[in-house]
Amino acid sequence: MCGICCTVSFSVEHFSKDLKEDLLYNLRRRGPSSSKQLLKSNVNYQCLFSGHVLHLRGALTTQPMEDESGNVFLWNGEVFNGVKVEAEDNDTQIMFSSLSACKNESDILSLFSKIQGPWSFIYYQASSHYLWFGRDFFGRRSLLWHFSNLGKSFCLSSVGAQISEVADQWQEVPASGIFQIDLNSAAVSRCVILKLYPWKHISKENVVEECADDLTQTLAKLPPFVSVVANEAKLYLSKPIVPLNKKLPQVPLETRCRNCSSIPGAKETLEVVLTEQHTQKVVQQFIDVLSVAVKRRVLCLAREENLASKEVLKTCNKKANIAILFSGGVDSMVIAALADRHIPSDEPIDLLNVAFVTKRKTPIPNIGRKQQNPHDVPFEEPTLNTAVAQDPDDAEVPDRVTGKAGLKELQSVSPSRIWNFVEINVSLEELQKLRRTRICHLVQPLDTVLDDSIGCAVWFASRGIGWLVTQDAVRSYKSSAKVILTGIGADEQLAGYSRHRVRFQSHGLEGLNEEIQMELGRISSRNLGRDDRVIGDHGKEARFPFLDENVVSFLNSLPVWEKVDLTLPRGIGEKLILRLAAMEVGLPVSACLPKRAIQFGSRIAKLEKTNEKASDKCERLWIQVNKL
């Protein structure tokens, strides 16, 4: 995870050699390992590059990088496959070397078409005065732009500023391809022309499948002096996933389980479904491809040698490198079980479980809370005082209940693993304070009630400050993990939302296919930029196993009825293939849990106003931005 930024000025009077203080602060929070700025001046323009690195793999590489030709590179990404990166290599160096070797536009597009993994980048090509930038196909890394001063300057940044005058001008760069700006031409014409190299898939029959995205809506928000044009050579990036299989059955499908009405429960229903040989084979293939995706995401980071003795390890003093946003639901449970296969056995895994509670902060009785763990949080430190304890019943929100049940199930599957179940309790008082001071600008430019609820819940969960509760003691704890795994992408691909069932009931499998394609097509603008900014604010990196290119391609290749069966009841039919996978890896309890969104499971949606719609504009976000 890195904070990357480039400000471009075409006017001397509007040029500044330093970023605004609040923007620089926000970028530094994303990249605490190193910070550097680089100024490139030309007779027609000036570029200020600012890089802030969270060191995770290979040698620490400061950014921005500059080569002998004057090219400049800023990279916020992970290369998990497609371009060779050895364990000791740093992918920023590999990518910059590859870019510097590119001879033309086609070479650049070919390079980015190969990469598997999340990324956003900014690349200044000195000889041509081109500025290249973009996000990966799914938009897993945030990149924002804003244009100001009637075409005299613009800015690209991982995160926006907090100043109210510009907050509403920041917009997400659409994940529709890679953009190129001719800086010399823009300086002369005072018009910024964004040349787009889009994602496309060309089938064997030469049928072009364009990338589904929110580009049209984005263009409508651009100022008059900014335009987007297609590149003249009609070059494009190759989509990194196969198209969605929209095949429909030639004959009506029989109910998957004819005798389901006589089967006593969901677990037994899933067991019956798994007796079908083809289904079992497909489920095992899914487990295999998802396991590889998890493996890449838990092993691609530098692990410090821990010299603690075995006796000390028993006291949970070895630090966790990986944390999981954890509700105990089937998405996070399967990720946890697969992570357990690949993370060193003596390394703890942090399970981050958030609950929003209505009562004000109260001190916890001093029972067995000795500050011996280097990752324990001092109670006296007010900035870390989110580790508050309420009446135990007050914090027993739905996700806390299923989380504790999930913990027991994981302990049964892997009893030798140290599972740190981190109870993160957030009061209304703290929610309101930190939404105002930290979270609101991270959620922006998204602005709905749903964005507020999810953004706040994910921010507090990923901060990882809470309680470890064991049979012997209760102690404060702060997760040391720099990498956070999240289950986003499962619901979108596997019909996990109630709207999928509604669409199926009204339009059948054809309508369900269209809904799934739409969900995945808009995930960059609806979810991922926001979640990257929110998690990155803690100097941590979000990783998304369900959005691994090979996982998405595998699921896209299957006909919809092999992934879901919405003729089966809620808690079984949606995300069916994932529930069957959970059964196969030894998680029968969580396999049968119905979908519950984080805003309801954590109870944040019930904390302030209960009569709002998820799609309403959230006054709490905008009012607090304007108060800054």
C-alpha cells in the first residue's frame, strides 16, 4: 500500500513546490515507511510527484522513482502473477524497469495487461511529455483526480484533501482503462485531453466486449475544459478475466434437491448436494483456485525473524502479519481456513470483529489485564481509546455472536493455531468524533448512507484496536498486521444480495446473469476505491482473494446454476458453491449462515438514524466535511 500523488500546473502563479498540509498528511498515513517528493519543471508545465511507501516486500524502495532518462514512476500495487517478481524482489523496481524498457504505447499496454493483482500508478514519460495513469480492471486501488483553476492545474492522488472547498471536486478515476495526457499540448491549449486506452475482450469470433463501468457518469462530472477521447490507434488493454458465462439450460432445471422439504436442515441439504459427483468436482476446483489466491496474498510480504522462545509464543507475543475482516460469515470463514493452510503455523492470525454500541464509554474492571504484550494498547492513551468495554450484552451484536461461533469452529479445524479474536467496540461518541476528523474525507467522493455505514465500520475494524478476551484474561490489543484480507467480491459474483433473489424471481436465470455482470462491472466505483482509502488510512493494505483474476475467471466460466441455486432457501441457495466449499474444508456451521451486511451485523445502521434508506445522501458526511 502506498500513497501516490502528482500535481501538475500549467501556470507559474498557481504552482506550489509543496502539497497542501492536509493532503500530505493523508498520504503519509497510507505510506509510513518512507516519504519523498520530486519536482519536474518544463517550460510549459511543472509536475510535483509525492510518494509515500508502506514497505511489504523486497527491499524498501522509496518513491517516486526516476531513471536516467528522466522518467518518473509512482506505484501503488502488488504483482501477484503475470510479471515475474522473485521473493526477494520489490515489484515497484520490477515494474519501473519494465516500463523504462517499453518502446511504444503497445508495449506499455501489453505490460499492464499481463499484471495480476491490484494496482494504481502514475508514470511520467519525459521524452514525449506524456503522463500515464490508471487503476487495475477491478479498481482495487484508489486513485482520485480533481481539476481546478480553469485548466491551470490538476491533481492525481490516492486520497483526497479535507478542505471543504475542494472536497466535492475530487472524483474517482474510472477503472475503465489507462489514461494518457500530453502535458505540452494541454499547457498550450489550456484544455486537458484524457486519451483512454480501454479494457476490452475480443473473442475468437472477433466480437468485442467493452468494459462495463461508470465512465459516462464520470465524464458528466468533469469540468468543460477536460475531455476524454479514444486513442487514435484504437489500442486497448486485454481484460484479465474471461467473459461471464451466460449460458442458459436447454431444458428447465429440476430442483437440485427433490426431497429438500423432508431434509431437516441446511447442513443436511448441503451434504445431499455434495453427493453429486460433478458438483463435488467443481467445488474442489473452486477451493483449489481460491486457495492459491489466498496463498499469494498471505505470503507476498516480508516476515521478520521472531526469536521468541516456544514458551513466550504460548503467551501470544509473536506478532500477526495477517488480519481478516471477520464476521464469522461464510466469506470470512473460508478465507480464514484457507489462510491457515499457508501462513506459518506458529504465526497468529488476527480476526477483526467490530460492534457499534449505544452506551457511552465505561472503564473495564482491572481483571487480569497486565500490559506485557508489546502490541497491547495503553488505556491512558486517548487516541487509542477505542478499546472500550460496555455491558457485555450491549456489544453482542449479530456479527459478534457469529464471530465467536466462527472462532470456535476455526479452533476446531486448526487447534494449534493462535487465533486472535479482536473485539472492537465503538461507541456513538467515538463514531461521531472520528467520522468528523478522519473518516468523512476517505469515504468521499461517495456520499450515501450506505457508504457512511460501510466506510465507518471498515475503518474501525481495520484499525484493529480492541480487546482479546480469553478464559484467563481480558486485555487491550492493537493488531500489528499490515495486510488485511477481506471477503468483498463473493456476494457480487455469487448472488449474495437480496436483490439477486428478487431479480431471479422476476426474470429467471437470464436476469440473474445480468445482475451478476452489473454488480461486478460497478464494483470499482461502488466499493473498492472507498475501502482502499479507508483501510489504507491505517498504513495497512487491503487484499481481496475473491477478486483474484483466476478466481473471477473460474467463476465466470461456470454456468450460473453451478454457482447458485435460488430455488433453495436463504442461507443455502445464494453463494451455494462457497457454502459447499465451506463444508468441504470443515466449516459446516458457518456454511449455513444467511448473508448479513456489515452495517446490520455490526449494528452501525441502528446507531443514529433508523429511518434512512441506504441510497439516500448522507448528511453526516457532507455536514462534517464543511465543518473542517
